[in-house]
Amino acid sequence: MLTEYQQRLREKYLSAPLTGPPEPWQPTGATGSYVSVGGLQGVGFGVHPATGDDLLMIVSTDGLGLLDATTGAKIARERHPNPQVATPDGPDLACPGIGALTGTRVMIAGLFGGGLHTTTADGWSIDVVAPEWPHRRVILSAGGGLNAGEPATSWWHVFDDQQHGELRAAGFSPSGRTLVVATSSDVTLWVRSNAQGPAGPST
């Protein structure tokens, strides 16, 4: 049985409308932030050695893929990796990098465990909540992640997995410039051009 506080918290998240993240966050690429990936197992971030840009490694039952997080473009693909090293279920939950990340190991968060950054250095944070378990929602917030006040002021309900597959991972890149939500069937990406912190709560 829920306590009074837990019931109020549940009702708060249930009543929050689904919205996109606020400025300076933008959907990745010109065609939007959604990329379909069947049988997704997990995702992990790497850094392009030449440009310093965020790269997103995707592990699925169809192999390995690498996305440019800024544009959403697929820049490398390995359809038949060695299953003994390409499944992120080992002690380090990592896979060998492909494309620009060849020669590195990329830590993967998803079906087998692990996690992504849930905060940025300049004040953004995310929480995964489940007011309608087993369905989960992703909450993006400013100012330390207190989720205080009305929705779409200092916190935003940005993702609901009822419209997608089972949630695998959600979080920021180490740079804080990219936010990803990965499910068993897709990835959704938002980016910002620089490490611009959140605005203060609306009044």
C-alpha cells in the first residue's frame, strides 16, 4: 500500500504531459531523434578521436552499429561480430569498438546491466520513474533533479516507454552534450551544441 507521499508522487508523474526537452536540447539530425533498432541489447558512448564529437555504439541481435550522435548518421556497421567478444555480458560489460572506435572497448549499458551518466557537470539530470509499473518514464530536470514545481518549468517528462519497447538504458554522454534513451526497439537522441547549463525555474 502506498503512503500518502508516494501517492502524491505517483499522481504528479502520471499527470505530467509528455513533452520534448527544453532549449538548448534539440532532436538529433534533420529527420528527428528516433532511430529504429530491432533487438537492441544496449548502448554506450565513445569519442571520435579526430573531432571529439560524441559517438553512440549500439549493440543488437543484428550486430554492432555506430552513430554520430550529432547528426544521427550511421557511420559504421558490423553485422557479424564474434559473439564471444561482442556481447556485453562479460566482467566489464563492454564490446570492441568499430569504425572510429576500433581498437578501444566501449562500456555498454542495457540488457546485461551497467548504466549511463544520470547527471551533467552543469546541472541537468534524469530520473527513470514507474508510476504505471512495468511501464517507465524518463524525467529530465534542471537545478539538481528535485523535480519540484509544475512540469515543464524545471522538470520535463520527455519519454514514455509505452510508446516504444522495453527500456534498456537512459542517460547522458560523458561530455554532457548528448542525451539518449534506448529501448528494445529503438534509440531516441537529443543533443546540445555546447555545455550550456539549465535555465532557472520559471516563475
